[in-house]
Amino acid sequence: FAYDIVDEYARISPRKRALIWCDLKGNEKTFTFGDISRMSDQAANVFKAHGLRKGDPVLLLLKRRWQYWVAAVALLKVGCVLIPATAQLQKKDIVYRVQASSAKAIICVEEPEVQEHVLASAPECDTLKALFTLGKADGFINFDAEVAAADPHWEKPADLPANDDIMLMYFTSGTTGMPKMA
């Protein structure tokens, strides 16, 4: 998807609109395929610099922020496994998902309550290499600042994800017991 769809559209029609994002406060941003391709290349370089590689699961607690799409496409370029999750997870829920999936990183929204749960869970999560958040916060890597400063040239890896590689991992709701990976 990242290379064959996003980057290909960016190559043939870089100004083609890819995403219109808005929030309840009236903020709105428009992104072209060229924008998403470039920013995802920058984010891929950030993830690689922080030790993420093909096959590494990454938990995304990004609500409906536009950065979700940049991070998701970048993680696909690296070959990581995306684990989209609700930002309503508590410490125990985060610990369970990280331990069950062997997640290597978490990317979360800038909201203090979400950040507190992520930070509280980290000591119990042996597989974590990096904690990212939108904006600046103690204990986190500033995703926005690092992406903005990163090299926009991403070197496509020789070992690309193949048909048998996992791309997405979800957890069920857990209404009758602990959530299951799907």
C-alpha cells in the first residue's frame, strides 16, 4: 500500500488530494499524495533511527489525528505491524497489548491522561524500544518535531514485506474475557 499506492500516486500526480482532516474545533488541513509520501518517508527515517525494523509491532493510540496516516504509511514502509487501538486504554490494557504482541513502540496523542497511562505501563513492557507522542512531553520522543527535522529521502529496503508478512494486528473488544489478537 505505502509504495504501490501512496508513493505511486505521489509520483504520477503529487498534487492530487489524498486527505482532508478536520476536528471539532474547526481546524482543517489538506494533504496531497506528495505530502503524505514525503512526510511518511521522514517518519520512516525517524522510526528506523529509533531501532524499529521489519516485523516490529507498534501500538498506535492516535485517535483521529492526521498524524495517524503519516505514521501508518511510514510504518508500512519500514515493514512494521500496525496495532491501531483506542486512546481510552488504561495502564493494564496497554501492558496486556504490548506484552501479548511484543510491541516495540507506542505512538500516542498529546493528551496528558493518555500519556500518563502509556508512561505508567512502560516499566512493565520489556519489549518497548520507544515511546512517541504528538508534541513535546517528558518521557516521550516528540513525533512531530522529529518528523519535521528528518531526512525526506527514504531508502526503500531490499527486504520488503511480502504476502505472508503481517501488516495489521487488532485486539478484540474483550467483552467476555481478555481481548484476543486478530
